[in-house]
Amino acid sequence: MTALLEPTAAEREQPLLVAEVEHVRALLLAYRDGELPPARPVFEPPAFEPAADKLMRLLGLSRFERQLLLLAAAVELDGDLASLVASFQAGEPRATFGLALSALPGAHWDALAPRSPLRRWRLVEPGAGPTLASRPLGLDERVLHYLTGMQAPDERLDGIVRVAAGPPLLGLSQQRLAGELARTVPAAGPRVLVRLDGEDVEARLGLAQSLARELGLVALVVRSAALPPAGHELAALARLVDREALLLEGLPVIDADGGSDAAIAAFLDDLEAPLVVLVGECAARTPGRVALHRSVHLPAPAEARTLWCAALGEPVARALAEPVEEIAQHFRLGAAAVDAVARELAATATAETDAAVTLRRLCRERARVGLEGLAERIDPGATWDDLVLPPAHLELLREIVHHVRHRTQVYERWGFGDRTSRGLGVSALFTGESGTGKTLAAEVLAGELRLDLYRIDLSATVSKYIGETEKNLRRLFDAAEASGAVLLFDEADALFGRRGDVKDAHDRYANLEVAYLLQRMESYRGLALLTTNLRSNVDRAFVRRLRFVVQFPFPDVAERSAIWRRAFPPATPRQDIEPERLAQLVVSGGSIRSIALAAAFAAAEDGGTVTRDHVLRAAHLEFAKAERPPPDWKAAGLQ
């Protein structure tokens, strides 16, 4: 047996609207014939609220205004009725206010006043004419569609307002926040503004949508970047948004991204909706509304694990338990991002691919946002075998890895994180001469942790303009928090230098920059590495807040010999290269790598085999570059 389809809204409205049009026709015929207006027929109460009755209730229309609206609709829907109207008005098919006053019962003159519901909500628009009563009334197209049961969006709001579709993807804590707001808003007052900001950018709109659903409304998202400047056009747009909110039983949600604070403030002032949600960073003041401010945070590692398990499905999550645990603590991704990564993994994973490797790669790619222009991403290719350091130094570097890898267990499961919100990240200072392996060690740590490494561009971060450095640092740390990246502040003494005496306003703000940096470094939950050639140049107060300080020594003869053995890849053809003899050159590890590379290019030009002569020529150039006198090759045993 075939199931009966539910009638559409237009199909439900049609018989009632046809009956209303026929009643309008009867009123006009009675007016033409000089008879008393017929009474409105009694309809059997439908199982739903008809559109005309709903408009009357929502917009506060009188019975006469309701009938006038139906008269304007009737001439649009019925050609014969339009001809009847034209016979009263010298061929004009659209009804005038004068005709409505004469033919419809209960007429009142203020129905067409500028602040009346018909004009205020732009239901009808008077056309051209010598007097108000003789001006033909045009029915707004959006209202005509609404009366027929069609939910056709207002074309004037295209590109400005959209209806948020689909259930939002939120974490459990974010869902609880939406429920708490839904309980708080009704008691807050008649005019309320909910401000939503916070680090989970994708979830802010989702939380506004969830709040609307909790209140039985739909979210109408307004793009603030598309708003015109304050003035008549903006006020008219606000009225259309208010009307759309009434017609759809919607909640205006203003997306502040890219918008002007002045335009947003004026728009909020023009809106009459009792509840409005403002999403994003915005300094607009709204003195006429009670403001409720909430921050939408990214899910904590424990909640992130739950999200991953739900998104991946139980069998996959069980098979990837170890990488999921690692990802949950390193990458601070919202529910929407977790779902997107899980879907992409399901679409790309095959029997030949390593699902754990693919999952980590997808997370890194998803998190690579927000640092462009302030940092350079380095693909970590170095391993522990590339580092030549004393055993105690290597052990200290491995200790850094342990602190990062097990921070969730210590802070979250063992309760250390409950005692303070500061100092939960891992920060280390690498000091030593240039070329002793500080940047190489940063690559090794990032590679061991399977995280992206970003080298901070200090020239783009530090600004001579007051307040800009803090703004750049805030953007940098916020993006790094979400991405799980390792931050490398190379030559950090340029940014983390000693605070000086205050002699003028610039000194005061320079000290504030360092103080702000100290605060962010304490609260940063990722791994931050700082390098400097001169430890004495770094502010002592800053050093006290660092968890690790690693001194990279200048390599001795044995260490230089080990570095020379690693300097040439196995595929490089070479002859008479003796690491023990080359180790007599007093150069750093970075210089050794530069010499080896230059020698390889020289050998490629000469015939294809790297010899000791190529190495010595390259070493001579390296010493000249550093403005150092070349060594006595014979005394060093190299000739």
C-alpha cells in the first residue's frame, strides 16, 4: 500500500486563500451594487494557523488591515478580480487606499500612516498618485509568497542573510553552554544581546544556531561585512531583517567577521528583535540591550577524545587508540574540524595506507591556519642521529619530549592542571654560539613529536607602532594553540630582551610588550623554543619562567669528527675524506655542513667526486665569509 504524502504548506493554504479571495470579490461586488457588505464566511478551524491569521498576530494587524492585505493579494492572484478593481479606478488594476476605505468593512484612515504595521513592516507600498487615497497599493513580493504558503526568501537580503541549515556540530561542553543560555535569556530582560567570542571560531556560529533551536527558533545569520554604512539604507535593511525574523520565527545572528564596528552598532540599534546574537570580536556598544557575554572554548583533550571516537566510529577509534590519544592532546580542533577530518580519512584511507600516519597528516593540514605572514613553516627532517651533543644534553632534549608527550596524563588525569591555568605549556631556551645545533635540535623535537615547526618571523612580529606587537603576538599564540605547532623564536633576544628603565612612552610600551609576552608564554599550552647566541641578553625574569635551559657547547674534536662523518650523505662519491683529520678545523657543526655542501657543488663541477682539496677550498671560503683568518693547513695536518 502506497503511503500518503503529507500536503505541502502551499497545498494546505490554497483552499483557505481561495475562500478569502472569493470573500474579497463579494465585498467589491456589494460595493459596486450598493449593497451591504456580506459577512465573512465561517470556516472550519484548520489544524494549522493560516498565513493571513499568522501575519495578523505577528505584525499586529487590525481586521481592516488584514482585509486590505488580502485585497492587494487578490489582484495579484486572480485576473478577473484585477479587472473588477480596474473598473472602479479608470483601468488601474491595483487597489487604491480609497477603494479599500470605501469597500472594506471596519475601515480606518491611520491604516496607511507611516508607522502603521502595513507601512512599517513594508507589507504594501503606495505607488505614484496625486493623493494618498488615490495611490495604488503594491503588495510586497515576499509577503505574497508567504500568504500562498511559499517560504521564498526576500531577494533584497540575498548575500546578507542566510538561514543556518542542518544540526550544528558542537562538543558536549558547548551544547551545555547553549542550554544554559537558553535558560538565562528569557529572564534577562525584554531586549537582550548575546555576545559569543572565543577560540573555537567554527563553533561560535554553531552555538548560536543551537541556542536558536533551544528557543524554538531558526538562526538567521547576518553577514556584517555586507552591511551598508549607518543611515537610511541600513535602517531599511534592519526592518527587513526584523520582518524576516517574525515571518520565519527566527533569531538574528550577526557574524561580526569583517564588519565595521560602527555599522554593527547602528544595525543593532535599528533592530527591534527582542533577542540578537553577536558572534565574533566586536567592540560595538549597545546601551539599549542587556548584554550576556560567553566565550566558546575549544574542547579540552578529554572531550576531544570523545569527539574523535564518535566521528571515527568505534572500530576505527579502537584501532587508532594511540594516535587518537596523541592527537587529542596536541591538536585543539573543534567538533566540526574533527568531523571533517574523520570524513576525509574515511574517503582516502585504503588497505595500502597507514591510517595513523594519514590521520596525523590530515590534522596537521587542518590546523595550518592563522600563522601566515608571521611565521615560516619548516618541515622537520632531522633525526636524533643528526644531533652530535654530549649525552647529558641529549638526555635533556629527550626530557622535553617526555614533558610534551605526557602532559595530558600529568595535568588532566593526575590533577596537576587543576591547581593553576598558568605554566601548562613547555618552554625551553637554547643558548650557544651560531651553528652549534640549536635550530637542528628544534627540528628533531618537532619530528619526534610529529608536529609542525614554525620559525617566527621577528621582522613581521615586532612593530614600531604602539600596540601592534601585542596584537601580532596574540594572533600568533592563538593560532599556535589550535594547531599544536612547535614555535621557534630564533635569535630570541631581539624580542625577549631585557626590560629597561622608563625614559619615555616608547620605553613604557616596550616593557609592556615584554610583560605581555611573559604572560602568554606562561599560559601557552604548546611547545615554545627560543634560541639565542647570548644568554646574557635575555631578561632574567623571562628565564625564570622557562622550564628548560639547554646550553649548546661548541663541538670538541671528537664531536667535530662525528659531525664530519654525518656531513656527506651515503650516496655522495668521495675520496681521501678523513673525518678525524678534518676535525682539526675549529668550526661549528653548522659551518661543517656548509663546507660539505659547498665542496659537493665544487666536486660536481670538476668531475663528480668530493676530495679533500674540494673540502679545503670550501673551508677557506667559509672562513673568509666569517671574516676569520684561514688556519695553517700544514700545522693542522691537512696538507
